[in-house]
Amino acid sequence: MDNHQLISAYFGGQNHQLSAWVKADDDRIDMTFISEMGATMGELSYRDGVVHFSSPVLPRSFGGEFIVADFQLAFYCAVALRGAMENIGLFFEETENGRRVFDGETMIVEIERSRSLIRLVNHLRGYSMIFEGDFE
């Protein structure tokens, strides 16, 4: 993946919107968050299980580890995700239009996918995100 995305995040009773340039492959994730005026609002990199996230303006609660986990749940290979979830005692399910993660019978993450929009709801942590872009 090497493309622009619009990200809308809803948490803590507030809505946040920003653009991101995302480069990702099997070995890495790099994101640059950009304001409407084109200023860099933060950067994230993920390699070898290590997340580096810095931002002079985004709240600390906009944690890099959560961004990486959400990105992986939304975009990574279902077979790899299923195995990783099973290793930590969670159940991963892929449906025709999305994905879901359960802890027992409790749904903790729900993802709806289309060619241009991904909607992720994290029921456990009480936030949601919408990614808009070209996801083919």
C-alpha cells in the first residue's frame, strides 16, 4: 500500500479528522499525518514489532500501538490475523463485508469494509475510526 487516506476518529466524545499518507507492506508500516493546510501533524513507523509515534498536536490517547493494531485488523491477511488472535485467546471471524474479533461471546472489534471505506468500531476501548481511500 502506498496511498492517501482520510481518517476520522471518534473517541472521548470528540471527533477528529486528518489525512494520512500510508506506506505499508509485509515488513513495515509508515504513516505521516497531515492537516488540511498540509502541515505534518505526526508520524508513525512500525518495524519488527516496535512502534515509533510522535506528534506535537495529536493527543497522547491517540496511541501509536492502537493505530497499528487497527490498521493490521483492517488490512492484514485474514489467515495471519486468525492465528495471532487464537494465540492470545481471541476469536477472529471474516465475513463477506468485514471482520470481527471476539473475546468469548463478547464482540470487541467490528470492521466493515468496502473498496473505498473501512469502518472500525472498538467496543472494548470505546472508539471508532473510518478510513477512506482506495483499498483495492
